[in-house]
Amino acid sequence: MSFISSRIWACRQTARAIFQYKGLFLMALCLAGLALTIPFFLGTLALSLSNPIFDVPTRTEITIFAERSAGQASVEKLSEQVKSLSLIDEVRVISKKDALALVNDTLGLKGEVSKSNPLPDIVIATAVNGATSEELAQCAEAIRKMDNVDSVAYDDRWTRHLTTLYQALSLVLMILGTVVFLLVLLVIFASVRLTTNAQRDEIRALYLFGATKSFIKRPYCWRGVLTLLLAALLSLGITALGIHMLAQPIADFASLYGVKIELRMPAKDWCALYIAAASILGGLVGSVAASDAITRMRSPH
């Protein structure tokens, strides 16, 4: 056969097999579609939830209490010295008056006015993200040696706990993702091979008549491409429906904690890449399944 006629024959064989074994094809399509939906749906949720989760501030704040005798100019000079440290990202000053008002507000004494203010000026220094405990300790020690500093306090335990939690969660998600991916591959391979095994007699006949390996595999490779392409579209539809159903309830729940979460589908480019990757995978699986059938024909019984 010529190049064009062989491809036309492959197209006809692909269509004929689909209609002849439409029950097996639909079952393979549904299996592959549901299998692809699992990682795609979970990945879409993870992508939508990753920004609110990982944008939680993890920077440690160092609280610097100035000496009560320090004037405004001295406190401003102190804040500039603190800001010049390489580990400090930003600095803000809370005056004695503002500190007292904040304490009264916290204690429910909003209308109370005190003639004497026992509080000092306070400098809040925010460390850069990812600062280690050793670096924070050295920075705090350097601040203690500055003029007009009465005491320094900070607590980085929660950041260490949060970092550890992120690391453990990432490891769990990686293991879970690997297991799900392997399960998806097994289901896809089984579903595509299901329709290929139904045509063993045809493969045997073509092989006995001397057809080349690539000629025999072509219809099965194309059917694998079509199966996974339609399965990817099916998984996109199921995921879009799930995101539509969950978007508002999750947004309402997150708003109770002052967090904005917007569930959304991946960008069109990523969806197109996902469909293309699924189609290529289907072609590879179909080719492997046909090659396995041909190998079995060659092996002695």
C-alpha cells in the first residue's frame, strides 16, 4: 500500500473497530475518563488552594522595647539601625500612646484615659522569610547591644512548626500523587488493551499475510489516541462540574476565617497541554498493546 492508502485503511479500521466493539470502547472510555479525573480534579483543587495556604505569613516578628527615657528622636534612630540589619525586611514603630490605646482596647477599656503611661515605645521588626533560628538569635543579640534598647522578644516556634508541617504535607502529597498516577496508568493500559485484545484474530491474520509491524499497530495506536483524547475531555467536563458545585460552599466557608478562596479551572493552555499529553499516552499504550499481541503471535505455542 502507498503512504496515503495505508493511512486511509487505518482510519477505516479504527472507525470500524469502534462501531463493531462499541460496548468495549465505551467501557474503556469511561474507565480511562474516570481514572484521569482523579489526578486532574485533585490537581485542580490543589492549584486553587495552594495560594491561600502557602501565602500564610511565616516571617518572624522581633519586638523591641525601647527604654522609657528614650525620646522620639532616639526611637527613630533605633528603628533605622534595626532596619539596616540584613535579616530585617521591614520595621514599624508603635508609640507609647498607641501602645497604651492598644492595651486598653484589648482589655475592653476603650473609654479609659490614664494620666500615667507605663509603656515604652515599641519597635516591631519583621525578619525576612526563611530566616533560621540561629540567624534570628544572632540578630536579636545584635539588637540588644544597640543604644536605648531595654529588652528584645521574639518567638519562632510556630514558624518552625509550620515549616515542618509544610514539608510533611508535601511528602505525603508526593507519595499519594505517585500512587494515584501509577493506578491511573494501570487503568488506562487495561482499558485500551481491552479493545485491542478483542481483535487478536485480526492481528493474527494481518501478521500471517506478511503485514509490517507498523502497519498492524497503526489502527490500534490511533484508537488509543482517540480513547484517551475523549477520556481527557470527559475528565475536564467532570472536573468543571465538580469545581462549579464546590466553588461557592468552599468560598463561603473560607470567608468565615477571613480567607478568600476561588476555585477555578486551569488555564486553557494547560488544558490543551493536558489533552495532548493524554492523547500521546493513549497512542503509546495502544502501540504497546498491539506490539505485545504481535509478539505473542510470533512466540511458539
